[in-house]
Amino acid sequence: MTATGATGRLLLTNATVLDGVHGPAAGRTVAVEDGRIAEVGPEVAVRAGDTAVDLGGRTVMPGMWTCHFHATYHELGSKPNVPYGNDFPPAYQALVAARNLRTALEHGYTGVVGAGGANEVEPGVKRAIEDGLVPGPRFWPSGRELSTTGHANDAVPWHWHMPAPGAVRVCDGADGFRLGVREEIKRGAEVVKLFVTGGHGTLAPKDRIEMTRDELAAAIEAAHARGALIRAHLVNKPAIMMALELGIDIVDHCDEMDDEVIAALVETGAFVVPSLHFPKHFLELMGDGLGFGADAVRADLAHMYDTIPKAQAAGVRFVLGDDYGAIGFAHGLYGRELRLYTEHAGITPLEVIGWATRNGAELARRGGDLGTVEAGKLADLLVVDGDPSADIGVLADAAPLAVLKGGEVVHGALPTAP
């Protein structure tokens, strides 16, 4: 069904609207026309040619966003002797990326922001989505992850005499990082990913800072000069503070967040992706068998569970996303992330919904067009059976009944009867 039905608007009547900011409002109608939300309210006049769908009280909410997404990841780590990102050829990785992006869309994520992908295939997959060759969400693609010589991700043995592996570009010095950022953007990256520290799943110690201040400053300056977002794997406090001072847009992980870091995050407006589902999952799966220290992971999780509510109250802008596609951590497990923050970190379902909707759109610089249910915005919408602001399981445990992108039903179906 299109946004205009046969000849007029699509009216989603008798809906409970969860707009991404406020609590649920029952008895509403959402009118969709030409791909946008035309009107939202308790009384919307029906025009000739309109198609009305009675939702029977079901919830209409904004499409969700996942903002730390590795589209090319597929059982990453299952081939330990193959350097990072060279596990499959680029054509195969493009097909994997298309499938993973479709999976995200089917789970209600109409916006996806890349956090590093192999062989610069993500920009091409974005174009295929936009050209209608494959279904997928709105996508902000990344390129190879930039790292320094000898970082844990620079995993090619020196005697192989190979360049950096497919998911990593090795740079050294300020000029090296300027060139690396510029070339990744030239190849289509809209988000540049840096590895500044170890920790949080990497083999390098978390207290190690892998980039100099001059290198980090050059990378951030080069990305911003070309209008790209720049994000970084940041775990220890000195590196986080340095990156925030230099203007990083997105802090991935932020494991040593404390009051000083919180104040800097609020002042700069940078976004944080805690991505706690990945370490929690492997701690539960492997326990003391974790090679990089089960006790350290437990301590990091406990610290973040305690700190995130304080940061939320202070105004830090959190978003969702994690390292899906790693071995044993498949794409499609996204709902468990929603439960983690409500059940372990003390964040309310309505707050997490804000992370997943409004904050994601703002991170992508599309808050004026997406992220909330209000007149004038693009009709990227979900229809779900229940109230996720009261029970996050409505989103975490089941796929949406219908996913709309630009007013078109792209997955599922609108209810035919209450």
C-alpha cells in the first residue's frame, strides 16, 4: 500500500501515537501524503480518495535507528588466520551488507549509521537501495576503519608483505590521517571510523592510546571539512576527553565515562553508543573463558549500568547500535539491546525509544525530517501491537506489524481489521 492509497491520502485511524518525545496518545489519526506525515490529531477530516485503515488502538511510532552498524560483518572472527576484513571477497561482502541492512529494516530500523565496513562496499550498497535494486533502510555508509601501524586491527603478519586488511586502513602521522579520511570520503563514506584506543572487545589493552593528538586532530578536521561525520572507538578517559576537545561527533563505547566526561559530552553535544550488548552477550556465553578478562568485563558493565542513568539525566545524547555480525552475535539480535538498557541500566522504555528514534535522527543530522511523528516529517513509521513505552518487549520480542519508509509499506502489512 502506498502513502496515498489509490488516489488520496493514507489515514491510519484509531491509532495510539507514540511520537518519540511524549507518552502515548490514544484515539489519533495519522494522515500520510506524498511520503510525508500530513496531519496528526484526534480529528482528521476524510477527503475523497483517502484510504482509511483502522488500527484498533495499535501504536504508531517513528521508525527506529541503529547507529553502530557493521553491514559487512558476517561471523567475523570465525576464520582466525584470515586478516580482519579479508574473510570474504568484496562482491560477497556487498551481498552480506545488503542482507544485513534488509534484516535491520524488517526489525523496524528505518535508519542505519555505519561504524566501519570492509573494502568500501557500503556506499555502493546504499546506492543500490536508493535505486530500488534491493530493499533497505536509509543508510549512512562508512568505509574502512582507520588505525595506526601495530594496532590490534593491523593484523597482517609483517612477513606476508600485504597492505592493510579489507576492513582497516593503516595511517600514520597527521598527513597520513588526512589522506586516509579524504580517500575514504572520496570512495563514498559519509561516516569515518577511527580506532583511538584498545579495549571493549579488541585485543589491545583499554588504557592504550593508539593515535597521537596531532593525528586525531587532523582526522577530525579533514572529516568535518568535507561534511562527514567522524566517530571513534574510545574506551579510556584520557582519550575520550581528548577526542571531545577536538570535536569528535560520536563516541563508541565510552567505558570510562564519569562525571567529568558527562559534563564534556553535554557541552560538546557528542553522541554516545555504549554498545553493551556485545560484551554482555559474550560474558554470558563464555563466562570465565573470555580471553580478555571476564572480571574486567563484569566491572566495566557494572560501571556503565551505574553511570548511564546519571548521564541520561544530565542530557547526554545516547543512541543504539552494537557489533552485530561478529561470530556468535548475529544481525537480527537487536531487540535484546532494548531490554538490556531497561532491565540492567535503569533507563525507562520511553527514554530508550527516544534513543532509538529522535536521537538517531539527530545524530544523522536529519532531525528536521525524521525521528518523530509530527506533521511535515517523512513518514518512516512503525505499527506495533501494544505500547512499547509501557512494555519494551513489544519492540524487543517481536517484529513490527508494518514498517513504512517514506509512506510505503516496505515490510509486513497494515492490519485489515481491529
